[in-house]
Amino acid sequence: MCGISGIINKNNKSVEELLILQMTDIIAHRGPDSSGSYLYKNIAFGHRRLSILDLSSSGHQPMKYLDDLVITYNGEIYNFIEIREELIQKGYIFDSNSDTEVILKAYHCWGKTCVNYFNGMWSFSILDIKQKIVFCSRDRFGVKPFYYIENNDLFSFGSEISQLLPFLPNRILNKKVALDYLISGIEECSNETFFKDIYLLKGGHNLVFDLKTNSYEIERYYNLKLSDQKNTSVDDYIQELKRSITLRLRSDVKVGTCLSGGIDSSTISSFASKIYQNSNEKFMAIHAKSSEYKTDESEFAKIVSKIANINLNFVEPSYSDFKSNILSIIKIQQEPFGSLSIIMQYFVFKKAKELGCIVMLDGQGGDETLLGYERYYPAIVKSKKGIAKLKALLQSSKNSRLSLLDTIKYQYYFSNYKLRLKRLKFKNSFYKSEILSEYESEELRIISESYNDISILQKNEIESSQLPHLLKYEDRNSMANSIESRLPFLDYKLVELSLNTNNSLKIKDGWTKFILRKAAETILPKEIVWRKTKLGFNAPEKTWTKEFENEMIKEIEQSEILNNFIHFKKLYFKNLDLRTKWRLYNFSVWEKEFKVKLN
């Protein structure tokens, strides 16, 4: 797990070594163990290394092969051992035990199709001197980041936006992205960022830069495979989940896990504890405890840790911790984010660093792949007919935290774009009329229409509307603390199995993630498996927001951009919901700290 950087001068001038070193050092936190650079004519690669596999200097990057291939790479190819064996059978000789060398030789063997062999998370660039191209790739679901910028003089890429900011003549707001965030709470749905002219390579895509023409093309190499739904057995699911976890326990450094006490993290933690081979100590887990009773899941985490024989560690951020760290976390994320739970996640990874646990498993992806959110109920109900539709509606209320009225409201609201847009505009009526009258959201339209087909809904959630921004938070928070985060639910084989499992095994009798619950029954007690509440690492939002409210208002009122968007006389801050308050504040501080202008 590392950080990458690259510059291609389109004017064919040599890249100054100092420039690539400065660009790479911006992300020193992503790779504190070593750094390197490579210069060739008008091209420069940089790398920061966090040593996970083959801790020796043999894994140093940028790495060369045969003097015509050079790679800078961030990620983990979990099945690198199996791929290496296949390449050895083809005559390749290896000088290290690193997955980086496997990628290089896989590319030499199979070319651009090498990515189809990889099971893991990655973001890399390979300079192919013979082909006169730079081949860039991002893993199937976009777990690892890849940002890029292009102007008349250069093309540049990096692991974080901060590396590309020096190439902007001015930091101009991407108004469309900003309004989707502020009004609809939508993030990371396209290849655009909050900064105009800085883009991201979407998951499942390659970018090929042609050095002869100084132009690039983006190619999609992976599409989620949707087939006729299968009656996947619980045993089938357990086998695939265990395989995914086992692969993600491959490491030459200590591995632990995040444990909220919910079904996703509890299942991963319990299986991982049984599989993890370290005779000297128990498998480690970290829990973020909320100081508010309604959002405190610590008792559930304790139950899991006791049954699974896990060494459970707690972190309970106070208001003082929140206040003293909020500015640095906003800088770490580099773009506005959705809620205070991101701050709790940051403290989990901070604790992992203190405990020397360099690799952490986490449960991202479980909800999107197995219909874990209550907003998925409308899609299930829509798929039913006659009395089965009414039964599904009643069961959705019975076996969740939703009232029957809420369940009915969900049914009409989530699939109706015009209704959602109208409600959002009413809720945000403090925005100026010209802002609201012009505001339309293609992303919100796509999300709403996807409720007509569960498979399309899940595909959209994984590729655009939900998972990408969660993965962005995870990457920034973990790497800010030099921690590698691994996500068993996002093994592509497990994702495909989950999506193509019969819907009745995803939500059954109102129980979300039904097949996962049945799998978890083999190792966890009923009070964990059949919980109706879903929290995650929830922050004590009410407490923190109430204490911080005056400072939030002050920052919001000083925002130059928001003063162009909002009628402050219509803004009754105390009446806003917590998430709207947070978005306005987060945006204001981000704007100031990153010196962003409207135009």
C-alpha cells in the first residue's frame, strides 16, 4: 500500500527531478517506509512505499523490468502467489516476493488484459517504452484512488488531489458537484471532483496515454456480471466469504480489523479470528464508541469479541478530540464529506497506528452487495405482485427500525425523481431562487429510476451512487495514518456471487442481508445476527453539533461561495437537520482551507 505520482511533459522537455520529488513528498503519509523516483526523457514517476509484502528493498519502487517497463503502484494483488506460479510455468523468473513484480511481469506476458487476472485493489501506471504508452489502471470498484489533470503543457496523475493542486492556475469550484453535495448529499458519482479540471479515473477503467500523440483514451475493462438469479446456498456464500478473508490476511505485517458490532464487521471479525495464523497473540479489533446512548454499539462489539476470542480495543473520541482534529480531517479528506461518522472512522485508524496494526479489515461493501439499507425495501416491494406486495411491505416494517408509515413513505419517495427533487428544494429553500430554479441532478434521476429494477439499483449503488464516496473516505482516513485497509466484501468474485443470488436471499421476510445473517448464525449469537438496528461507527452528532453550533454558523456566514448561493436571512440554522448543518459547515471550511473560488 503506497502513494503514486507521475508527470508527462507534452512539450517533450525533461521533467525536473525536484518537481516529481515535491509532488511525491506531499503524500509521504501514504508510504513512510521509503521513497523513489524515475525519470525518462519527458516522463517522471514517483513513489512512496508502505511495506506490507516483502519488506526488503527488493520491493522498492518505481520498479523496472527489462529496461523497457517501469511501474509505480499502489495497492495489493491478493492472488499474486497464484499468478506468480502461473508466470513461472511460462518461464518467468522472480527476484522478489512482492506483488509489484508480479504486476510488471503479468503486463509483459498478457499486456493490458493482465488486469483481468488480478484479484485485489490497485492504482498503477506502467511506462511501456517499446509501445510508447503509459498504461494506467484502477481496480474494479475503485478502492484505490487515481486522480489526473491535463493542460496544454502536461498530463499528471497522483493518489490524492493535493498532488495536482500546484498545476492549477486557479482553484475554481466545480459548481455542479458542489450543489449536488450541498442540496442532495450526492458525492463521487462521476469522474469529476469538487475542483474544476481535476478528474478521477473511475473504478474498472484503464487510461492509456499515447506518448506519440500526447493524448489519452479511457477504456472500461470490467462490468459487473449480472446473470439469471441463482439460489445460492448459505454454504456457498460462507465458502466464498472465507476465501476472500483468507486472501486478505496475506501479509508480512500485523493484521487486525474494524469492529462496529454490526452484522458486517462482526462476521468478518469472527471468521478472520479463526483463520488468522499468529500463535503469539489474539486477532485484534478496534471499536469506536459513541458517547451517546442511542448510537453506542460497544456492548455488541464486546459480545462478538468474547465469542470470537478477539483482542478488542476501544477508542471513544470526546468533543475536545473532535474540535481539535476537525480541521486536519477536513484537510485529509480534501473534498467535503457527508457526516461526522467519517471522523469516528479516522480515530479507529489512528488507534490502529498507535497499536502497530498496519493492515485492517473492514466491512465496506456488505450493504451494497446484499441489500443492507432500508431504502432498498421499495425495490423489493416493487418486484412483488398482488398479496405478496402487501406482505413484503408489512414485513419490511416488522423486521426493521421503520414504522409502517415510514415504510410506505419510502415506497413512494425513493423511486420518484420529481418528488425527491421537489422535497429537496423545499428543504433547502434558503438557497437563492436562481440556484434552486436551475438545479437539476442527473445523478439523482438515475438513482431514482434504478429503483424499478433491483439488479440495476445494486449496480448503480456499487459503481456510482453509494460505494465510491465510502471508499474515498476509507482510503483517506486509513492512509493518513499509514494504515492499509482491506475489504473482504469487495472481492469481485464474492460481489458477483452476491449480486446474482436470488433476491429472496438478500431480503427475506423484511430481513436485510438474509444470506449473510444465515452465514453468521454459524459463529455468532442471535442478538448480533438478528439485530434490526444499523449504525456503524456513528458519531455523537447531536452532542458535538450542539456544542459546536456557534462556530459552525460563524464559518458558514464567512463563506464567499455560500454567500453567492444562500439568502442568509432565510437560513434558520437551528432548524436544519444535522446532516445539512454539517454539509454547510464542512463546505465553508474546505473552501477556506483549500482557497477555492467560485470562478
